[in-house]
Amino acid sequence: MSPSPRKVTVPLLAATAVVLLAACGSGTAANTGAVPPASTQTAGLPGEHVHGVARDPGDGSVYLATHEGLFRYNKGTSVRVGPIVDFMGFSIAGPGHFYASGHPGDGVDLPAPVGLMETLDAGKTWTVRSLGGESDFHALTSSSKGVLGYDGALRSTADEKTWTELAITAEPTSLAAAPDGSRILATTSSGVMLSHDQGTTWAPLPAAPQLLLAAWADKTTAIGVTNTGHLAVTTDAGGTWTTGKAKVGSAQAMCASRASGGTLDVLIVTDAGIEQTVDSGASFHSLGTS
């Protein structure tokens, strides 16, 4: 059985931060020990590797899920939010509403691995919903229909508690759900696959190039990074794809959304920083420089 939901929070107290295990249901609060403060990083990315990047649809803030915790990014500055967790899977479901998986940092009283965690306050506090001590989702996505993750097996849940194990013919390196849950993309070493039923069945997309990562901007527009570092875009849910001329290197994570006016806004985290394109991959620039 999965452990009862637990919540952790990191309030800022002067120059220090303390991780608290907050009550959830009938639980009690307990001090779990001090951790480094939610410090500001000014040298670009907050860590060596970023497993997830996404914009909060509420205020447009960019969040980076890293081995050192969750960070809010703005113009080259990264500020840690919440407890130190080695985030391996990360997905934004709505304004201030995120899902994640990974391993707790030293002194953080969470199961290892954390299973599926949820926050409703943009990462300040997290509640373990299920599979605590059991699952470490390295691929994770969410939509209005539920959560889909891969922890060595493909699993889905509609209520954050009860999981169904599903079949897929190749290990997904990334999962991406359209906002309405109507379609899910899986990037694999065997090619891109598409599901119309929350991962229950999958079909290959022969028109798609080989993709390392994928994301949806809306229910029919999906974007991927090819193994050559170019951006590939489909506006007909995977039927046809166009590939941009510019390229990036060492893509770690990506996200896509529609900016005001309908412009396609794509962010790609590389070893050098966060690259942005608003012209479907014809050109890239560092986020915040233009």
C-alpha cells in the first residue's frame, strides 16, 4: 500500500530555510532539519542538469526542475522554491498546480523515492499522493484526464492514487500530453509514438522525425527536438511535421505554449542555458535577451 499523503514546505525565515513536514489529514507537523536557504543563483542554470522546464500558465513564470530542487527562473537568475528534492519527473498541470517525482534531499522527510508528489502553490509545499517509497518516475506528464508516468513500467492514474500498468513497445525517454488529454506523445529509441486513450494503446508516427524530447502547445500543435538539435513542429497532431533551420545542442528539457496573440513559444534547456524560439525553430536566442 502507498503511504498516507504527506506535505513538506520550506518557508523563508530571514536568511535561512527550514523544511517542515506539514499536516495532511490527521497527520502532525514535525521539524525535519535545516537545509540550505532558497538561494539565488546568478550564473545561468541552477545546476548541472535540468530534468524539466515549464511555464506556469497563471503568471508565465518559468520553472526548472533540477537535481538540486525546483527553481523559478527570471532573466538569468534562479531562485529555489520549496524543499530540496532531486527532481527526475516534472509536469505543470495548471496555475500553481505541479506534479513531480524523484528523491528527497538530505534532511528532507519524504519517502525515497517520493512517488507522485503534487503542489497547489507553485512548489512551496508538496504532498505525496501515492507510490511513496516505490516509484521514481523519470518520464512524467499530466493533463485534464490524469497523470502518466514511466518508472520502469508505464503507469496511469486519474485520481492520483489508483494506478493502472500499461503496455508500450519501447521505453519512453519523454512523455507529453496535450492539455485536454486527447493525445499523448512518447519519444523512444524506436521512434515517436502516439496514444489517443491515455496510454492504453500506442501507434507509431511514421511522418515524425526521430525526437529526443516532445511537448504540446495546444491539442493539435506539438513540438519536438530532433537528434540533430533542430525543432520539429506539427500542427495536425502528428500527421505532418516541419523542421526549422536553426539548431541547439545538448537539449535537456523543453516546453511549449501559446503566447499572447497565438505565437508559438518554445523553451529548450541546453548545457549553455535556456534557448527560446518564437518562429518555430527558424532562430533561437537566450531567454530574456530579446
